Amino acid sequence: MVVDVSVVIPFYNPGADIDDCIASLLAQTLAPDRFEVLLIDDGSTDGSAQRVDDHVAHHPGLLRVEHIAASGGPARPRNVGIDAAGGRYIQFVDSDDLLAREALERLLDIADGSAADIVVSKISGGGPRGVHHQLFRQTRQRLTLDEMPTLVRNLTVCKMFRRSFLNANRIRFPEGAASVEDQNVCLRAYANAGSIALVSDLVYYFYRRRRGTGAHFGDTPVAPNEYRRELDELFDIVETELASPSTRSVAAGRHYGNEILGRLRGPLMLRYDDAYRRELVAVLRDVAVRRIAPDVLVALPAMQQVESSLLLAGDVDGLHRLAEQVGELRLLATTTSASWQNGRLVVIVDAQLEHEGKVLRLEAAGGGWALPEVLAPGVDREVRRLTDIDEQLLDLDLAVIGRSDGALWSTTHGLEMRIGTDGEVHFGGEVHLDVRTVMGGNRLSSGIWDLRLRLHFAGFSRSAKLDATRDPPDATTTWLDSTGFTALSVTPFWTEGSPALSLDVDESAHPLQDRVGDGIPALDHARVLVIPTARIVGTETSTAAGRLSFVPLDQPSLGTRHCPAELVCRAPGAAVRATVPALGSRSGRWAVWLRLGEPGQVTPRRLPFELVQNRLGRLSIESAS
């Protein structure tokens, strides 16, 4: 079947997660006759095969399934999918992940417009796998790997590839029990691609966490000697297929830091039993001694210098102690101020690293600084010394993360690292977060967004929510902007429990009308009611339509009266304005209810004052009884 895109999905015991994956493909904006979905079953035993067969029976022209004998990994089913594909392009998707509705249509347009062999699209970090988000701060086309060697930071295979390019270069996944098959294929593809597109204007691919008990292909520990063979194949690709020495060095450093040192740090290292840990260290040391050149070693950040020195010395106990100590590192961030300036949320952030509950201080080292010995007992200070490499690799950003899907967008402006004379390190600054453009040039989408400070320093990464040292006076002030194509309201709020700063976009949980009622209302002789609020700010022309309802308290038989209302943000401050309708000839009290938004979508709110009409028909305002 000749189509524009073939989506290849290998699966093994995904359970109900594959239903969501398939649903995201059925919802694509690309016309159904322009793509196909190939589902390759690698011998599932949990009923997933029948589940997928049922989907195919309902969508026979779009979905196809092939059942193969269990191969033990995603490589074989992906290769089967490549060979069966009829699309000009192939998009790989894992069975528990999702594609954005516009993904295939937009990525196909980019691929055709830039003659791309590979399209690398922005990924959400909602699942268990790490994402190198720094890569997705720009959109570029017609790249080669030598022009942007940092592409090797993203070696997941969930990309779009030109099928003829894969075939011409004989690129297939290494079959059998494999742990680095994605890295193998992506590195070869990058090395041979004449045009690569990096697309960061939208989250196209969503990593998800498995809901059931089904296992991921990579859930089992590596077999050390088999892993040695895989690593040698990976470094063979680096040495034989990457032409530029600088690109080779970047790629080798990436593989050393991730595939070798990455197996020896954090909770993973601490979970190994002692015999396995020692066998694995011996194998990885052998690979490091044979394959890692001096120019790669000198370019490592400080923490990886420590890890590398312990590995090359075969110091298994030292690596274990290091993993324990680094596991106690925490980033704690606070904000002392949050306010609005012309559509930008201005947040003052301060953060420090703590180790076992105490502020971490760097150690003086001959006019410079070193990681403290408490993190790496017994490791020489010169090995722990911070260098220009650490300054170059320092990355600090303030991220907004979608609570529903893990989509992440960030800004680095205004953030810096400061080292005091006592070695105490502060990370932070004054951040201006533009809610109208932070999403790749677009406004934040509706929903709840959590703010996190993210740090990559000296070879390790940490992130922290923004805690409150005290409630910033403007922290719950809503920004309203109705000047664009669609209205935007953003309300910062403190989460319950341990208060942390988050954003509610478009009244997902904090209706705009709840911001009204803190000011002193006024009523003029023409019956114009003005209800000011200090909790809403916005552009001078921003408005929100609504309705005021007046409910008789003394004589219910008079019936509720209504009138249009409008929230206006012009100087000297935001206020709801409305002309009070005739309330009849009788005296009495009237409760005032406000609704901002469409009928049925928002529940009206009773305001904290009442209108009182005397026997002469004159109105006054009193506090609610």
C-alpha cells in the first residue's frame, strides 16, 4: 500500500496502554488515506494480540497487524515493520506512547519542505525515560550531524525517517537481546543523513508511563558480556561512520557518559547485587580502557571525572559510595516574589543544593573550586575540580510542565549561578516568563502547569518545585489578555500541602469571577455599578463578558433580574461594570451574583455585598448579611 507515512508500532504485553496509542493515531489530522499503521506483535501473552486484532477489524483500511514469534526485544518487530511499510516516510511509535493530533500532518510537511532524511520532533517527558529538553529550544532544518553534533543527545528512535534513506544505507535494528538498538540505528542514520530537521514548535510525541503490569522491552538488567559486544559495535560506528573528529569526540563522550557511566550511578547502581555489580564494573572498565580516548576524558564534567576515575581504577566500592552520596543531593528552590509585567510573569527564584539536609558548599581548590569530598570520599581534589567544561555545560532553566501530559517549555533568561566566598552556591535570578510565547512562540494551552527550576551542573541533574518562603503579594493575581485570536487568562496559585507555585490557564480550576469581590463597589446616579478588583490585571483593551444576577432576599416573588456585565482592564485598575436594571417599586435587599464566561460553563458566584433599595427607589450598597 503506497502512502505518505507508515507508523510502525512494535508491541509486547502492553495491555490497555495500546488502546490509547491507537486512539491517538485514529485522531490524526492527516487524511486516513495518506498513512497506515503497522502493529507488530512480538509474541504477546497477555491478550494484547486479540485486543489489537479487534482494533484492526474495526479499521481494516488503516490498521494492519502482524504476529511474529517472540524475539525478546523491539528490534525484530521494527525491522518487520520497515520491510512491510509502503510509506515514503516511517514514524516509529512505542505501544504505550501517543502522538499529538497534528503530528503526522505537520511532520510530513516539514519533511517534504526540507527534503529531510530524519525529522527529530519535540518530545514530552511524562514517562519514565529521560528527555534532553535543552535540544528542543530551537527549530532548524537542513542540518547535518557535523553542523549540530549535540543531536546525539537524542538517540531515541521515535522519529520520522525517509524509508528510501533507511533502505539505501541498509539501516536496520540489530536483532536479538539488545539494550542499545535505538542508539545504534539513530547514530548510523545521523551519520548518513544529508538533511535533518529539528522541530521544537510543538510537542509532537508523548512518552507515557505504563498503567498495568506489562513489561517494557528494556526492563531486564543487561547481561555484561553481551552488553560489551553491543558497546563495541556502538563505538565502531562512532569510529568508522562519523567523519569529523570533533563529532566523534562528542558522540563518544555521550556514549561514555550514558551507556557506560550511566549504568554505574544512582538507584540503578544501588540495586545491583554485589557479584553482578563487580562483574559489570569489570566489563565496563574493559570497554572504557580500550575505546575511550584522552580527548574524551578531558572533556568530561567534574562528576563524570570522578565516576571515570573510579571506574578506570576498578574501584567498585568507591562507585557504590559515590552513588549513595550523590543520591542524597537535593535542589531546593524558593520564590520571594511573583508579579505581572506586560504579560510576563516575573518570578524571583533562589535555589541551593543540599546534601543530607545541609547546604552543599564547594571546596576551595587553588584559586578555583572543587566538588566537596563528602560526595566522593577518598577521591583526589584535582579529580573533583570544576573546570571551564563545567561552566560551558551549566544549564539552568525555569520550566512550565503540563500536569496532564508532561509537555515541557522553558526559559533560561535571567538565571545564573553565583558562588560565594565560602563556597556556598546559589542558582537563580529574576525570570520573565512570557505566557503568550513560551510554547514555541505560542501561548500556553489550557490546563494546569507546574513550575520547576531545572539544573544541570558538573555532570548531574536536579529539579525542584518553587516553594514559597512567604506568599508573594501578587502571586494569585490573574493576567487577562483578550487582544489576540483567542483570549488568555493565567492565574498563578499555590498548591495545597507544601505550597508550590503553579499556573492555571483559562480557568481550569480557578474561575475568573473568583478574582472579583476584593474591592469596594460603587454605584453612581445612573445606576452604573463598578466592582473593582486588584486580583486581575491585563492589557488596556482586555475584556471578559458576563452577567450580573440580582436575587430578591426579602420578596422572592419579585423574581431574579439580570443584566449584561463586562470585566474591563483599563486604568486605574480592572473592574466589572454593569448598569443595574429596574428592580421594581418595592423596597428590599438584593443579593448580587456574578458569572464571567459562557452560560453553563461557569457557576455564578455570589459577591460579598448586596444592593438595598429604599421606598423612593434609590439604591445603596451594603455588606452581605
